[in-house]
Amino acid sequence: MKSIMQSFLVFAFTLITVSAFSQDDAISKYFNQYVDDDRFTVVYISPKMFDMFAKMDIKELAGEGDQEAKVAMEVVKDLTGLRILTTEETPDKFYNEAISKLKSLKMESIMKVRSDGENVEFFVKDDGGDNIKELLLLVGGDEFVMLSFTGNINLKKIGKLANMMDVKGAEHLDELEKQ
């Protein structure tokens, strides 16, 4: 009886683990599908790079008075990844394709904006509590933008960081702060 129970627990744990990875996998697969495509501008910052940033001494990097660097380091220490895809070639096609892939994920749409031929949608995945584990921004219109932050995310801090980095599509993160 004990071995049956152990087998069941191992099976259940495996099923849960595979399910969790497959959710992340859809966004990773979508990103990886276009990472070598010359039509796209691609940015990928790995968990290891964020870990290295978090270990840096902010005073050495920015000096005592650099408030922007302090804000950036506050955000970076809680992030584990950043992926960005942008293209101006058939942006609506890529926007619609990304939206259809997201329907299978357990990500919640938290805001949609449609204005002047541009579609903007924000998705989050949380841990069931107050923590956001992934923030995904999709933009379609004159260009396609996919911006994915992973980690322990504070929406107000993310908006400030993205604007400091001057990332395409980041101006839409200001809309989250207003909500």
C-alpha cells in the first residue's frame, strides 16, 4: 500500500511539474520561434544576468546620487528574465498569432487598449497570492511588440525601469500605473 501511495505522489508531482513548465513553454516557444528571424529585433536577458545584476554594488555602479540606478537595481533584484520581440513587418499577423497562443495559458488579461489602429494588451500570471510572476505586454498596430518580464514583479517599478531602458512598447506600461 505504501509503494502505491508513493507511486501516486510521484506521478502527481510529475504531472504538476510538466503542467507548470508547459505554461511557460508556450511563451518561450513563441519567442524561440522568431529569435533567429531577421525580421525581428530581439532582446533576451537571462536569469543568470539578472542574478549578476542583483549582486552588484549600486554605489560602485552609479555613485551616491544616481536615483535612476537605484530604482533600476530595486527592480532588477526581483526579476529573473526579460524577453522582447519587435517587428514592423505584418505586425497584426504576429499580434493575432501571439494572442491565439496565449489562450491556452493560464495568464489573465488585465487590460486592453485600442486606439488609433493600435492594440495593446497586458497579461499577468500570478502565484495565487499577491505576487505577479510574469507580466506580458503585446502590441499590434504599426509594429508588433512582445515584452515579457518574469520574476517577482512590482508593476510600478517595472514601468519606471522599462522607460529608463527606452524599450519599444514600454510607454504602454505607464497605463498600468494609472490603474
